[in-house]
Amino acid sequence: MNSHPHRRFRFRYWLTAVAVLALLAWSKADERTVGQQIESTVATFGQKADEARVDIRREMAQATSDTTAATQKLTSKLESATDKVASKVQDTAITVRVKAELAKDDQLAALKIDVDTRRGAVKLLGTTPDASARERADRLTASVQGVISVDNQLVVRA
């Protein structure tokens, strides 16, 4: 660790020389003794060090606050994205279950019925041969777990 003891000695020597020269310059315009001037310099240095500590603490508090705010914002965005993905997955599962229910019905299985699900609200689009098929499609869709509402836009073919 003490690979350069001469450098430290030179630095201390240089620092002492600068301090002595500064004191000599101050002593010409200052009536205080050298000891008083040294004490004043040390006190000023201590005051500046205290001010620097206060500034560092304030900057660290601000950085902590900024980091916390950024973390909260990121967490909120991640939660929102997770909710959107979960909603899409749930809607896809509902659509698959509705199509499976419609496929179980002999008359409805042969029809092309589009199923669109958003947040549990299911929209049925297409045509049916009669009103009873339209009503069955509505009833079967409403019976599927997760379906909140059914917007039956199936048109009865004449």
C-alpha cells in the first residue's frame, strides 16, 4: 500500500509550503498572529467541509427521491402492461370457450360465426338460418365462464 512514500512526503511538503506562503501573504494585510491565522484557516476549512457534507446529503436525498419516483412510475407501467396482457389472455380463453360451445351445437357448428371478446364482453357476428339458432347462440355464449355480456349481432337469413 505504501508503494510511493516519497510522493506523500513531497505532497505534504508542497502543501505545507503553500500554506506558509499563503499565511505570509495574509500576514502583511492581517494583524493576527500566525497561530490565529492558522486557526482561522482551519475553521474556514471546517466550515467549507460542513457545507459540502450538507450539499452531499441534500443531493443524495434528492437522488433517492428521484429514484423512488422513477421506480414507482416503472412499477405502475409494468403493472399496466401486465394487466393488459392478462386481459388479452382472458379474452382469448373466453373466445375459445365460446367457439367450443357453439361447435357442440349441430346447427350452429355448420355456421360461420365470428366471436370477438374484449374485457369479457363478447360480440357475435354472422348469419343464422332462423331466430331459434340466433337465440341458442346467445344463450350458449352467455353460459360460458368469464362472459360479462353478449352483443348478439347475428343476422337471421331470410
